[in-house]
Amino acid sequence: MKIVTGTVRRMFLASAIAAVASLPSWAATTITVDSVVQRWPWNNKVDITYTVGDGQDCSSSKFRKIVFTTVIDGETYMINGVTNVGASANTGTHTVTWTLPKGVKRNDCTMSAAIYEADAPSGDDYMVIDLATGAVSYEGLLASQDDSNARYNTDTYKTDKLVLRKVPRWAERASLPNAASLPADGYPTGDSVNYDLVNSAKTWNTKRTYYIGVFPVTQAQYVKLGLAAIPTWKTSTITGNTVSHRPVESVSWKMLRNQVDPTVRIAAVENGVTFFERLNYRTGLYFDLPTEVMFEIAERAGVTGTYWWGSNPASDYTVSSNDVLTVVNDKYGQSTVAVGLKKANAWGLYDVQGNVLEWCLDDFISGDNMGARADAFIPAWGGDQSTGKRRQRGAVTGRLAVSAASSLSSYRGNNQEYDATSSLGWIGFRVAFIAD
């Protein structure tokens, strides 16, 4: 390994001074800590900027991981670049954010970094949650988005683990595989051509990074958190479709959150009655449903047209009635299919159109224009304290065959029957996490 050490100060941390240790035979890789800066106004966020030379080669599975070490007031803290901050080991200059532990003073300190061999690509393009233990780790993009899609579109990430894709703040969009083709001024949403959806076209210069589920949560993942039963109607045997890999549905908005107000954070409860209470307790982090702006940004993956799959055949990307059988023992007749059977979008997200509608945080407010909102991360809230309607995104499989509007990237579900207590066989959900 190669270690470099720098002096850290509250506002600005001086450039690192190299201190070389013995190197294993594979390690031509070098790392320097360039600066460590506490955020202003003073809080517990520290931005570490570092430079990697001759970094990991994701095309040949030569992966690296980074461990930062800091000494504050005589105490040593190890910052694991895989499990703590998602530090990229790719060649170039990077910045990661470390959250200081509670009670740690922000006095002068020293910072060092070391490079080690790793089993997976280092980076923060993906967040991986072990549902049994709650352990959270980060992984980088492989040599291509298609390579990463193949890595995660497997049984493990539909049963035992939950995988989320990073949507970086707009200023850091260069990490996305299609960064060069994105609009010049922000992530696109809305469709001014089909304005009857009350979702006018807009671009979002987002100031925060978030993660969103690669798949809708499956029946197997729901059970993995120890919840009593699968609240689902879609359990028929269909060739090629593993039942437990199908989206969980028949879960109401309130069953997921145990909270009426979408602007209120969900408590972390060890034996909570909802998915998010348990997930937040097990991980020690705060997960929730996405706002509908977050959902559409991720669904479109930078595509400004009417349909996020562009001119490609819709059947390659969306689950429709042609993909499932009408079976008598699935309530309402139309079944679902296992997640990940269709192609992913440009950012590696599956089933963002078809299979099931998906709950979003937002309250339904008559005449609300999503494009008029000021913040992508604040859900619409009309103050309904009981069973108010909630927004859904994506499209239910059966509707794609009968409603052109349901196929639009800007489609907003707001059926009057779908309130916060509705448990319906065509509405599921996926998980979101706002990183900063």
C-alpha cells in the first residue's frame, strides 16, 4: 500500500505529504489526500478530496478499495471507502463526504489514505443493503452500465440484498454513463406536449444526491425484513417467473410508512409494523419512498422525449399485458412478472414502466403542476390528515395496453380510489435514500 498524510484544519486542510510504505506486487496505484474541508456553516460533514493514480481497472476485475485514517484529539478513526463513504478508486481526483460521529470535536487532525485490493469495484454508483444484517456498502460502476446491469440483475439482489442506483447532484453528473448527452441545464421531467397531465416540462439543477432502487421491492425482499406475511395477490405459477421475484403489491402507502404526513420522517423501529420502520432501524439510515420528481428523473435517465425508451420498441423495456397470462387465481386476473425481465433504462433501473404502479411520497392536490415546484426533494402536501389520495408513478401492466397516457414518461397516477390506505394488487413501491 501507499500512504500519504496531510494536516487537517477546520476550514481548509493542507495538501498531503507523501509517506511511502511497502507495496504489494500489484500496486502501481497511488493516492494523495489533497484537502479535507469541513462544510460551512459548520456541521458534521467533512469533504475529503483525493487523487488516485493508475487506479482500478474495472474491465479486468482488478479492483481496489480505499481506507482513510484520521486522528482527532488523539483518537483514531478508520473511514472505510466501501462501507462508509463509497470512495472511488478510479484514476483521477474525487471527493467523498464523511459524517463525523456524534460527539467528535472538529479540532485539527491528520488524515491519511491507503489503497488495498478489493473483490468489487470501489465507488459510490451503487448502494447495497444486506437485508438480514442491515449492513450497507457501496460499489462503483463496472467497465460499462451493461456490465453492472448483469451484475445486479441476479437472484441475490432480488431476495437477500437491496440495490440502489446513485443519481448524483447535477453538478456531479459526469459520473453517469450518458453524461455527455444530458440536457445542458438539468435533469428533465414533464411533457409540455401532453400538458393535460399537469406536468409541464422542466429541467432540475438538483443540489442533492440520492439513490433509488434498481428494482421495485420484491416479495422476497419484503419478507426478508421479518414482516409477518407477504401482502400480495400475485402468486400464480407462470413459467419463467419466480413468484418471490415479482414486485410486492397490495401494500398501502400508510402500511409502508405508518405515517400520514409525507413530510414527516419515519421512525426507526426494531419490530415495526412497516417496511420502512424496520429497514431504517436495521440500517441506521433513513430510507423512504421517492418524491414523484425523484422518480421521474430516475425513470427518464436524462431522456427528454415523450417516452424514456426513445425510438426503441416499447416491448423491450416495459412489462405489458402481452408478457403475462390471465390467470384465474390472481385477483383481478392480470398477473405480474419477476423484476428485471425487461431491459433497463440508461442508468440501470428496471421496471420503471409497467409491471406495477409505484407509490410516491406526494399527496394528490388537484391542479398541482409538478413542473412548478421549487425543490425535487420536498413532496407535495395538501394537509390531508386522514386518507388523502397519493401519487403513483410508472404504469400498471394492464393499463399499458388500453391507455396511451399510461405509457408516457410524464404519466402521473392519481386515481380517486388510490388513497393512503388503499391496498391494491397493481401498486408496489421502490426505495429511495437522499444522501446529503
